[in-house]
Amino acid sequence: MYDFVVVANRLPVDRVGGRWQASPGGLVAALAPVLRARGGCWVGWPGETNTSLAPFSAGGIELVPVPLDEADYTDFYEGFSNSTLWPLYHDLIVAPQYHQAWWERYVAVNERFALSVEKQAAHGATVWVQDYQLQLVPGLLRERRPDLKIGFFLHIPFPSPDLFRQLPWREEILSSLQACDLIGFQRGTDEQNFRGLLPADARVRTGTFPISIDPDAVAPGDPARVRELVGNPELLMLGVDRMDYTKGILQRLLAFERFLEAGHQATLIQLATPSRERIEHYRETRREVEAAVGRINGRFGSVGRPVIHYVHHGVGKEELGSYYAAADIMLVTPFKDGMNLVAKEYVACHPDGSGALVLSEFAGAAVELDQAYLCNPFDVDSIVRAIEAAADPDPQRMRTMYEWVTTHDVDAWAASFLEAL
């Protein structure tokens, strides 16, 4: 029995070659040290369907696997979580799908997670539930274990009240979240949107806790090697994203194309990690992006010298740090994003004030990184103007953001939430 339990859709490890290794990502970096210090456990799905695993230890953390079968993965994860909630919470960039069978599977999987947490939590334990996949867990735990201290943090945006009211099961989710002792959001607007759905006398506590990174975990690597690989361009731009329709990758490419049409010389590296590839909207996004890459390279590239270097697979942390350090301009252009830690990682690799960040005003990071060159990703000309300004940057803007990122790190985020809880 543990006094501190983190529960998230995924465990913080992946099985690679028969061995468990730490997963990349800000959530793991944030919570792993907290768990080690407090002696708690992490409850989550191990990333494999039709597999039942006993609790085990990895990286100094006690891990409690929750099994999912293939139907769970299809209806709970790909279905309700990522084809209903994800597009709804990202302002209907694509239309959400509402299916009763998906909802029923979402309820069943949340009950399974709650039961696992209930078995692991000591009397009076603190339970920290993470993100949109597990919004029913707080309510289920409160019914069964009124002794628990329950916190919930939403890593993605929370939609406006009018949009959220589309959800046929809105009351069930709101009721569950109100069972928390504290609900955390990335931005003040997300917190306001949530509170706009509550009665005036609601007693639930909420707060804004923007997540951050561990700056020491982002090693700058070897930027000279990256620049040499792509022909030492005069101006090197970089995009790093999951292949997701919320990320605005196509609009970024169109803006880059217009920048070249204006007579500028530049090279773009676009790293796009595969994501949710069985969902049609994600496959369509990839088709559009890859068609644009081919067209732009056909127009402006030459043999052995493409203007866009495109990669569709994951990149290691050290290698990624080299790309960050090498890039003159980082392009972060999501239509909607809870935070976007890539923007903060790029800043962390430029302590000398070099580089420039072009950032969507609809990313949560734009609240803190307001010295970036902000743009409207729905307006390609706005992205072009931001790129043109970033091509002749003011180093003080990067120095200001670097100071913020390195003082408001992931440890500070976790500590501020848990202290409030």
C-alpha cells in the first residue's frame, strides 16, 4: 500500500528488445523523481494489448500495470479518448464522433484503473490522476475511498462551455471531476472554461499550473554535425512534432514555401513522430504533409540538396538536442495545444541568446514565452511574417525566455501542484 499514487493512461516505461526502459516525455521527467522521493507507485497501461503483467520495478519506480485488450485499445483509446475527447477539447479542428459503445468502454476502462488504484492506495493516500483519458477515475475513487486526497491534472486544453456541452456524457465527466480536491489546468483560459460549466456555489478547487521541462535533460549535442549534414545553410529552420492534425504542420510548410517564393534562401528540417496511425484523420494529415514536402522540394530543391529534410520516425533525446541547438528558427505552429514542451526544449538549448522561436498564439506555451515571434497558424501570411521577423532576431528575447524556462522547470511544476493539493 502506497501513500502516493500517480495514475496515467501509460506507464512511464516502454518494452524495447525485451527490456523495460524509461519513456521520453515531460510527464515522466516530472513525476519519476517525485515518486522516487516519496516511495509511491505509478498505475498505468504498459503499452501492450492482451497482456497481463504483475507489478514490477523499473528505474527505481514501483509500477502497477493495468491490462487493456484489443477492444479496449480500439474503443477506449482510439475511439472515445482520441476520436471523441481529443478533437472536442481541441476546438473541433476535426469533428468529434459520439458513439455509445465507445463511451461504455471508456467507463469500463476507467473503472479498471480506479479499482487498481484503490488496491494500491494506503489510507489517506494522495492520488494524482493525469489527463483526459481518465476523467472518470476521480469520481469512482471518491465513491469507494472517501479517505483519499485526489488531484487531477489536464495536460490538454479544456474547451469553451458551449463546445463542451456538445458531449452527450458531459454531466458524468463534470460530476467525476468535481470529486477532486484539486483540478489543475495548463492555462488560465482552460480553468475559466471549466468553471464556466459549474454552478456559482460549486466548492471544487481549481488552479493553473503550466507544465515545464527538465532543462538539464535536453543536451545541446553536436549542432555543427547537423548543419553539415544539411549543407550548412544560411538559414536553418526546424519543426518537431507528433504527426497530429492539431500541430499545424501543413500550414508551416505552406508558409515556408511562400518564404522561398519571396526569394529567401533557407532549409527546413521537419521531424514528425508517428502517432495514432490507425485513425483516418491522422493518416490524412500524413498524406497532406508528405505531398507538400514533395511538391516544395520539387519546386525549390536540386539533386542532393532538398530544401526540406523530412523524417517520419522518432529521434533520440541527444540527437534531438543537436537539432535544437543547430536551428536558427524553431517553428511551433499548432492550431491548439495544451502547452507544447518542444518550444521550451528549444529555448533551453540556446543559453547564449541565439536562435528564434516562431510560436502559435494558440499554444499554451505562448502565455509564458511571450517573447517569441507569435503567429496565427490559421493565417499562413501571419506565419510568414513571423518567420521574416525571426530571421533577424533580437537576442534579448531568447535570453529572457531562457531565464524563464530554466527557473520555472518541471520540478517547480510538480511541487506547486502537490503543495496546493
